[in-house]
Amino acid sequence: QVQLVESGGGSVQAGGSLRLSCAASGLTFSTYSMGWFRQAPGKEREFVAAIRWNDDSTYYLNSVKGRFTISRENAKNTVNLQMNNLKPEDTAVYFCAATRDQYGLTYRGKYDYWGQGTQVTVSS
């Protein structure tokens, strides 16, 4: 069955960096668009970044543009999220997700598979 396993979360001070990774198995990774979402306590799960499977187009939440970078390594079945200049408002559980779709990648309903999440905590 399909599995998505996130890693790389942790606690950092504001201005610091973290690199999240998501290892996928049980699917033909190169044919899936991949996304990162996050959920803070008491809030809805929100879109953070996505990369389209067929042309590697990328999409970002406005508040993370210029600070976060999504990338994929098809040979390793992995999608990464490099997070720089982290802010306390970035604190959340981060989830990776997979979809065969090419469009509407900012909508969580588009995604078929989800990981269990990894905690990111940014202190001021």
C-alpha cells in the first residue's frame, strides 16, 4: 500500500532553518504531484507548497514565498521542503501528500494520500 513518511521536523529559534523530507513507497512516484500542508493547534490544515509531477512547476503559500523551497528527487522517491528564516507563525505539524492530479494543487481535497506529519516548532 501507499506510504508517505515525513522526517526532519524539530525545534529551532526564529531565523533558523529546517529541511523536511517525505519518503514515498507503494506508488509510481514520478507520476504524482506532491504537496506540503501544515496544521497549527486549533486551525485548519493549510496548503504550504506543491510541485507538479509532469513539469516540476512549484506553488507556494504567499507567506512562505522566498523562504521555503520544495523539490523532488524521483530516483529516491523523495520530496523535500527547505525552510529558511523560520518564524514563530510557521509552528505546526507538517504533512506531505500525493495526488495524480496536475491542477488545483493548493486544495487539500485533491490529494489521495497523506503522511502522519512531523512537528515543527519555532521559538521567538
